[in-house]
Amino acid sequence: MPQERRVEELSQQVERLSLYQAVFDNACEGIFATNSANRIIAVNPAFTAITGYTAEEAIGNDPHMLSSGFHDRAFYDEMWQHLSAHGRWQGDVIDRHKDGRPIRLWLSITSQRGPDGAVDRRIAVFRDVTEARETAEQLWQRSNFDPLTELPNRNLFLDRLLQALVLAGREGSKAAMLFIGLDGFKNINDSLGHWIGDKVLQEASRRFQSCLRQGDTAARFGGDEFTVVLSGVRSTSEVEAVVRSVLEALQEPFVVEHHHILISCSIGVCLWPGDGEDVEALMRNATAALQQAKQAGRNTFRFFTPAMDARAQARSKLADELSGALAQGEFHLVFQPLVDVKTGKVNAAEALLRWHNRYLGVVSPDQFVPLAEELGLIRPIGEWLITAACREALVWQGMGLGDINIAVNISPRQFQQGDIVSIIKRALDETRLPPWLLTVEITEGLLLSNGEEILAKMEAIRSLGVSLSVDDFGTGYSSLSYLKSFPVDVLKIDRSFIADMGERSDDATMVEAIIALGHSLHLEVVAEGVETQEQLDFITNQGCDVAQGYFFSPPLSGPRFREFVLGRHGLPHPSGVSGVAPHGIRVLFADDMELVRLVFRDFLDGTGCVIDEASGGAEAVAKATAVRPDGGNRHQLVVLDLCMPEVDGFQVAKAIRQFEETHGLPAVPLIALTADDSEASRIRAIDAGFNRFLAKPISRSDLLAAMAEMLPPTEIDAAPEAPGLAAGINIPAGLEHLLPSFLAEMLKDQEILRRLAEAGDRARLTDHAHAMRGKCGMFGEEALYTLLGDLEALAPEGEGGEITRLVAKVVERVGRL
């Protein structure tokens, strides 16, 4: 019996040994064992696969055979000390493959001791992590270094800046931050190409690094902007020495592809502690100092001062307000008359943009126009300006003022970057203003920038029938060759020459020459800034065509401009007449919002029109198709809201057009009202059969004029009561009695909105946001209108927290009403 038990135990041991051998042979990790003399006594196949050494080559050798030489003596001493103390060690090592290439291993060593406590064997298990570590390093490199210049990028720089602040706090020293901007770098990219520009950036970064002390960091912050952090600063003179070295480093020309390029930089400097409590404040203040350096003439530096911070904060506040000014309806136009010097009559007006902010008051165009260009807001603002100006000029025609041209000044940035031709065409199409009544004014300097592209845009504008005027002529680049090359109709003499004619004979000679030059090229010549009778007499004697200035009138609001023209032309003042309107026709108006239908009825009050209302798309289709077989009893005009639930305005329009085709009836004019003023919506509206497309919020005069355009002259009359704007919300004059009802509904709606948001009822929340939009759309409450649109879009699938924040904004806005 003991014999059998012994055999069974030996059999089990053999099985275990067989299993251990199988694990040893098939493990993915490399394994080797050493004896007490630290000689390899066994290796597995994975050892050979990873290191390249066979068992025969490895057994009997010291594991040092794998050493790469990357680790120093101290590394191995620490490893052996840890092994002796704890019996195991693990960590990253860099060894060498048999073919000589380095391999990075994750290594774990375990000691086995005998009965006497001495180390008998050591088992080492390792795996190749070379690729994983290289990938991680590449990702880290990519996340923290600029690929072009190989300098730290914004992320790593901010980390180094924070470290410098911590070090300065610990040592009682200072840290300095430099914000560097290359002067005129855009011209290099534009004239020589981005490849040359990249080479300049690489060389500039190399020169910047050569100026720094050990421990300082230079980084590429983005574009042509670099940042530097100086650690352990003891005095301002240390910082100034580095700054001057950086400026001097760019004095030597850059030689790239046989191009000798001269470039300089401007530097803003701030110190910590003192110039900001945290990293964000230091960044903001260094940026303010950089702007001061650029304004001081470039190729110089400026240390931050508290006055700069005040200006920067004021500018930031201005930027915040400007970004919402268009949605808040804070812009308006004024009009300065242009007078024919021979007849004394007004033949044109220049539309000038004004901004009255609810918090900042009146903001000068000199302040907000450059900021709008910088923030990328000039395009939507400019588009609004053009459309509003065209709309006003059309009103002048409807009042019988005659063909008064409207001149609109286009920002050089908008002209160069935006699709200005499409914007102008869209404004003309939307307002139906004859194109010959619009003049686009561009600055003289624009003619020199990218001539072929500017020429192509100017010719495209002229092809629309619009005139072109060169503003401020004579201030910089006056050239006969440019005027001959570009399709210009009008030349405007800069006001500075007019102002100094009496005191400086050179200016009088210049004015005389510009008038002669303009007439020789068959251009109309306009003198700006005429303020005295003497100035008017001089330009009249020289044959100038048109004068503009305070001698005649300052810029005027729309109603005051109309009064000025009527008085100047000796025309009677019409009582309560403003534009045209439909008269005595049957109109179908469909909108799912009762309040909007009420507004529409008030819009048509006094026109004699019969209004047939529909509260939804299905009802609108039923009423539009409920006619006698001979076509009698039809509506003469149909106005549809596009965003009605279930059956929308697009579907209604298609049903009406299909009914007309089936019964051989003439097409009734269709007008679309929408909150979505996108190109896609316009295309859909045209495809559905609409004749006009009006974007909410809509003024009374715009709606009446659009309806009148769709009708024959016999069904058009003067619009009763002049449209205007009530204070506060943009409710058309005559509808002020609706304001309490509107506010009461908004207050009830905000409570419903709150409850739906808290309950997470996304479907009803979406519908309710849409319903609120419809109520406020025709009142011109654009800020609330936009917020509700954002909420309507976000509610179906947005994050709960973001929805809650939007609801809070809507509630706050309703409270402000």
C-alpha cells in the first residue's frame, strides 16, 4: 500500500512538472532563471524570441550579456539593494537585442532562498514594451510640442509657466512671461507662400532659444506668436536683457531660398507676483502689453501696467456686448444727405452704422468696427447694414421722394474675405430695391490689395447694376493708373482736404486736381466734410458734382432724413402715409400661434382687407381649397408660417399649388414667414411654390410692402399709419396695447418651461420652446427668439445640464422684458 501511494505521488509530481514545463515553454513573456552565482541556468522560447539569444548562447552566462549600456552603475546598485532587502524588483529596463538594437523591457525579478536563507535562484520574467512606450512617447510629444518648430506648444508652456510660478513662490524670486508677436509675418505668407513662412518660423524659434538662459522655456503659442517663461528672476534688468537679446536676434536677415527677409517682433512682458494673480491673468496682461508694443511702432517691447489691464478689460466687455448686439437689435442706421451742388436737391444719402448698447450706451464706430473685424462679426453686421439700407431706400420711393441713391460703406475686411457679391444680391432680391439706387463705397487702399481678386469682385458688383465709389480719395495711394484699371463710378474727396483748403494752398490745389482727374475719367465727384459757405463756393466753382457735410445736415434718423428731403425739395408732407399696402383684398393667414394671428390682424387694420385665419396647416389647406368650381371666392393672397406643427407651411404651399394645377386655376401669391433664414429654407420655399420669403422678426411696413408687391396696382393703396418702433421691445407703433398680453403669456410660458425641464419631458419641451418662438417672433424680441431656437434644437437629445442652463437664460430674459 505505501508503495502504491508513493507511485501515485510521483505520478502527480510528474504531471505538475509537465504542466509547469508547458507554461514555461508557452508563456508569451520571456523567462530566465539564474543560480546563486548569477549565471543563467534556464531560458524559455519567448526569451529567445525577444532577445535573439538561443538557450545554448544564454545558459552559463551572466544576464549582463543583455546590457545596453543605457543604465549607469547607480541604476544597477539600486536594483540589487532592493532585491536584497525585499526579495523582488520590477521596473523598466533598456537592454540590447542580439542584433544590437535597444529593446525596452518591463522586468520582474523574484529571489528564491534555500533552507539556510541564502539566495538559491532568481527568476526573471519580462515582456517587450518597446512599441508601446514609443507610441506613448510619440503621443506625449505630439500633445506637448509644436511639430513645425519643435518648441513646446501651448499645453506644455502653460505647465512650465505654472511650475515657474510655484518655484518663484518657494524661492521668493519672480517669474516673467514674454508674449512675442512677429511683425508683418502675414505679408511673408501672402507674398512668398506658406512654405517660406514656415522656414522663417523655424529660424525665428531657433534664434529665440539661443537668447534664453538655462532653465527658461520658449514655446510656439500659435501662428506667428511665441511665448517665453523666465524662471528665478531676481531683477527687472535680467528680464530686459533677455528681451533686448530677442529683439536683436531678428536683426540679421533671414535667408530662405535666395530670399533675404527682414522681420522684427513686438514683445509684451509681465511679472509674477505683481502683474496677475494666476496664469490666466498673466496671459491676458502679457497680451495687453504686446498690443501696446505693436501700437508703439513695433520692433519694441512694453512691460505691463495696470492701465493696460483696465483697457483690456474694457475691450473684453465691449467684445462680449458686440457679439450679441445684432441679436439684441442694438444697431440702427442714420443717413447723411448728399446734395447736388447745382440744383441744391438731395440725390443720395450715405448710410452710417450706429450702436447703442443697453449697458455701455452709445459706442463709436471707431471703437466697434475694428473690433468687429477682428472678431469675425463684420460679415453679419455688414450684411444687416446693406439690407437695412436698401429697405429704407425703398421706403423713400414709396413716399414719393424720388430716386434717392443709398451709399453703403463696405469694410475692407468684409470685401476681401466675405462673399460680398452674394450678400449684395441677396439684399437687392429681398428688398426689391432697383440696383441703380445702391452705391457700394470702398476705401482707396483696397484697390492695392490683391488686385485681380478685388477687380473680379468689383466687376461682379457692377454687373448687378450697382455703382461703385472710392471713399477718402487722396489720403494714401492716389493713382491714376488704379482708377483707370478699376470699374469705378464715383470719387469722394477726403474731408481732410476740404477742411484745410482755406489755410493750405496745397490742399486747395489737391481738391482742384482731384475734381479735374475725376471728370477726365467721367466719374462723379463728391466732396466730403463741407461745413462752410466758402468751402461750398470753392468746390462749386471747380465743377464738383455733389457735396456732403454738416453745412447741409448731420447724419439723420430715417424719419428726419425724409423730412429733410421733403423740405429741401419743397414737397408737401404726407400725413400718416408710409409706403404701400394691399387694399380691400381677401387674405388667408395661417399660423399656429394665436398671438401672432392677433398681430397680423392689427398689421392689416385700416386696409379694408378681409382676413381669413387658420390655426394650423390642415385648416389652411381646407380653407385655401374651399372655392366654387369656377374659382370664385378664392383668396387673393396667402401668408403662411413655415414652422407649423403636423402640417407645415411647405406642405400647405404644395397642396395649394397642386389644387390650382388640378383645377386649372391661376396661381395665388404665396408669402412664407420663417424663423430660419437659411439658404436651404429659401430653396425649399421656392420649390414648394412660394413667391416671397420673409424672415422673422417682421416689421409692419415690410409685411405690407411685400404683400403689395404681389398684387396688381388696383389692389394697392397707401399704407395707413407710419410704422415705427415702440420703446423697449420692437413692437410696431399702434400695437402697444398688445404688450401686456404678450408679457403675460411669456410669464405663464416660462413657468411651463421650468416644469417641463425639471420633469425631463423632452418632447413637450421642444414643442413649447417652438410655441414661445412663434409668439415673440413678430415682436422683434430677437435675443429671446434666438435662445428659444437653441433650446428647441437642443431639447430632443442634448445634455440635461445644458438644457437646464438654457431654460434659466430664457427665464432671465423674460424677466428683463
